[in-house]
Amino acid sequence: MSGSALAIAFLGLLEALAIAKSIANTTRQKLDYNRQCFAEGIANVTGGFFQCLPGSGSLTRSAINFQAGAVTRFSGIFAAGTVALVVVALAPYARYIPKAALAGLLVITAARLVDWKRLKYAMRASRFDRLLVVVTAFSAIFISVEFSILIGVAISILLFIPRAAVLSFSELTVANDRVVRDRLPNDPVCTSLLLYDLEGELFFGAAPQLERLFDKVRKRTEDEKIRFVILRMKHTRNPDMVSMERFDHFLHQMESRGVIVLLCGVRHGFASVMENLRFRDWLPADRVFYEEKQAFSATLKAVHHVYKLLGENTCEHCRRNQASGSELRELYYLV
């Protein structure tokens, strides 16, 4: 029964959130999704001890209540009491209510529930939104209203993954004016240090792009005889096992080739995963610069550390920009 129970729970939750979101968008009320999910879960768990049917917010009943002028949660209790009275006391007469009248009521309710202005807004926004609207609408017509919500959510997840998997990276440079910024095409070539800024979600979907970056860095270090690489991790989020495995292989491979890789701007999430995977057992502590709220950013600290390791063995470009000791204040990071 677990499969069916999971399907009922998931579908009921989506149905309740869908109608709540639709009404909240009209009334401009703040909707707490976590509270809604928690309340429905508590209600169903409690009802399970009393042989109750699974409960959820109803698309039709909620819409009819709202359009009839209901403004508080007591309207649901009043509606439930009325239904109970009809079923218990007036059941023999309720069967004479014409189904055509009930169907007409539902059609009018559904028509009033459609937010045409917001629908046009979604259709104009992007191909992603247009596709979701069309697929969900056709699913509601040809399958069912309840399953159309499930289908719409599934399609949105499938379309979201490729968009979230975009991991961007840009090369930074220490300019002649002692500013760390994005590298421009006419900037002098540095043969002592490679500095890259990564931005995006570090989950399995971004692994191919992460691997392309690592291949590019490996090739450049070989072709240009570069011994130091700094990867700025400040704008990366949610690392998973696949992406961390790529970092593990890359760092070990570069170490075997005599190239030192430093990670700067490391935030709590990335640091926690590194701790869990025991990176500290083989990665020296001076290769990781954590993001801290201090006068100097982790990026500047990493660049300064590389200059110290290079000593006099720097290229002409780095020799002009090299900072040491108290001169660190003369090095700036430009966002």
C-alpha cells in the first residue's frame, strides 16, 4: 500500500498548495508553504488513527467558498457541517439535485478562478513558462485536474535541472593598478598564476561543465608552465558527491604534476562537505582560504600567499603587482 499512499499524499499536498497559491495571489495574502504542508500532514496523521479518509485542500470547494465571500477558515468548518447535515438528514432528497446544475456551478467556478491577466503574463515571460502552461492546461482537459498538477510539477523539475546545471566560470587577473578583477582581452599575460571565479550550483548536473573547466586549467598549466592555480568558490552552492569527486581527482592530479591549487572564498556548505569527505587528511591547510568577514577578502589572501611562495620566481606582470607584509592593503578586489 505504500506506493498508493505516497501518490495520494503527494497529489493531495500539491492540490492544496495549488489552490492556496491561486487564492493568495488574488488576495495578496502571504502564504506560508511550510505551515500549510505541516498542517495537512498533522491532520492526516491524526485522522489515520480514526479511520478517516485522506484530507486535502479542494480545488472546487475552496474556490466556491472564496467566490461566495468566505474570508476566514471557519468557512471550511461551516461548509463541512452543512455537508454532514445534508448527508445525515437530507440524503434521500439530495439525490434529486440535478447533476447538470452542479456541473454548471463547477464550470462557472472554474472560469472565475482563471486569472487571465496572470496567464497572459506567464505566456509572455519565456518559453519555459509557456510550455508549462500549455502542458498543464492540456493535462487538465484530457487527463484530470488533479494529475495535471502532478504533471506540471514533474515537467517543471525536468526543465529546471538543465537551467540549474549552468556553472559559469571567468578568469580573473591582478591588473597593473593592483586590482583583482575580470580579465580583459588586452590585459598582460600572467605565466605565474591562474585565477578563476566559479559561480553556480555544484550538483551532479553541473559536473560536465566543471570537468571542462578542469580540463582547460590542466591544459593551460601544461602549455604555459604555470605552477599555481587559485579557484574562487565564493559564489558556488550546494556541492554534492559527484562534484566533490571531481575536485578530489583534479586536486590530486594537479599535485602529481607539481601544480599547487588553492581554494579561496570557501563558504560553510563547501567546507562542511570537505570536512565530511576528509579532505584535510591530504589537502594542506594553507591551500584553503575560508570566506570571512574581515578587512581582506579570502581572494586577496590567496593571491598574496601565492606571491610569497613564488618569491623572486615571478613573471614580469606579477613582479610589478607583487605585495608583501603591510603592502597587502594596496591590493584590492573589484566586484
